[in-house]
Amino acid sequence: MKNLLVIILLLLFAAPALAEGPVITTGGKTGSYIKVGHNLKALLGTGKVITSKGSVQNLDRLVKGEAQIGLVQMDAYAWYALKNPEVETELEIMGSLYEECAYLAVNTGGKVLNEDDLQTVKNATIAVGSKGSGTAVTWDYMLKLEPEYKNAGVIFTGGTRALGKLVTKQVDAVMWVTKPKLDGKMAQTVLKNKDLKLVGFNDKDLNDKLPTTGKPVYQFRTIDTEKGFLNDQEITTACVEAVIVARTDTDEDLLESVSDALLNYKQTLVK
């Protein structure tokens, strides 16, 4: 009788959690990942969307069973899989959402003027966002592909605060990862400031392939930074896919619905 009461109590406590549907772990409060999470929840008709510090925390939550669906960058997935091989069987990549590109801002009067300088200039520093952020993980994974980047010291600061330090030459470069379109605050701040310049990551060593797919982690894209009759300007940089990942033990009907959303309603997901 006692065991029966325990089982009943456990079921009663579990019921609200089950009713909430899957936990979808996304990103910061103002980023694009949380918007995708809420759009996915709406398409599924169920779920709970939670914020996170980025791809690594999302993967941690998925592996621990604290979430069933997460949004991650493919380079973060590759980086995480090197340290946690179990993700290859415990997690499933459901499909891609869009590309995100790595951008680099430098001071026009500074000692670092491009990504090559990060490999060669003595005592150069680069701001890569907070620890565990998508940008910090991208930088860490790039280090594995191009070891010479290790010559640059890392500063864990991001956003416009980092750009302020770049203007005053407290850091030599600022890195961030975002959608290719240069309409975000970071890119616009750089493009409008005469003391700053936007450059890309175009080192050919950044072409490693995922063992699971045989595809390169990064693809190089040429992006216009300015258009005009005589003054077109562009940069070439490394871009990576943002994907939806799910636990393989998630309900089959739910996984089917996520797959359907990615295949047939992607524009609704990413709007």
C-alpha cells in the first residue's frame, strides 16, 4: 500500500511537467534563438521555452535530460562532441535553421588590422564574448583548426562594451557571431564608426569536416559591407549553421512535428 501511494504521488507531481510539453532551451533574452524557440513552441502547440547562456549550456541541458530540444551552432556541437562522444547517440540533429557568420572588428589605427594579425602580432588581444557563449565556443573551435590563433590573448567581454574597449585600444579586436545580414547593432556600430573596421575570418584552415556528416563545419561567404556605384566593399568570412538538436529518447510524434516544422515551416520559425 505504501509503495502504491508513493507511485501515485510521483505521478501527480510529474503530471504538470508532462503537461507543459518539451523544454526548449534557446539563448539570451534578446537574441534570435529565443524567438525561434517561441515560434517552434507555437507550431508544436506545446512546450516551455527557457533562456540560456548559449550553445554549450543548451547541449549540457540536453545531455542531462533537463531539456528535450535545443538550438546550437554546428561548431559548438562539433566542439562539444570532441569532449562528450555520447552526444552522437544521445542527441539527434533535426535540421538547420540558417547560417551564422563570424565577424571581426578592428581599430583602424591599431596593431591588428585583419585576422592574420591575430596569428602574428605580439601581445594582440581579442574579445570573444562571455565564457560559454556561442562566440567564445566558435573561437575555441577555430583554435583547433588554426593553432596560430593561440598567439592572441582572449578577453571574455562582448557586445558594444567590447567595441568601446576597441575604440580606446584596450583590446585589439572584437569577435561576434550572428546572421550574415549586417543589420544588427554590433555591425552597424562598427560600420558607422570611422575608428573601426569590419573584417572577416578567411583562413583556409577553417575547413574541418564533421565525422558524422563529412561536411565542413564552416563555409566561406562573401558579404557586402557597402554598396555604391564606385565604392562596393565586401568581406569574406567563415559561416556556420545554426541547428535544432533533440534528445533521441524524445517522444516520436514530437520529433516528427519538429522535423515537419523545419521542412515545411522554416520561414515561420526564423521570422
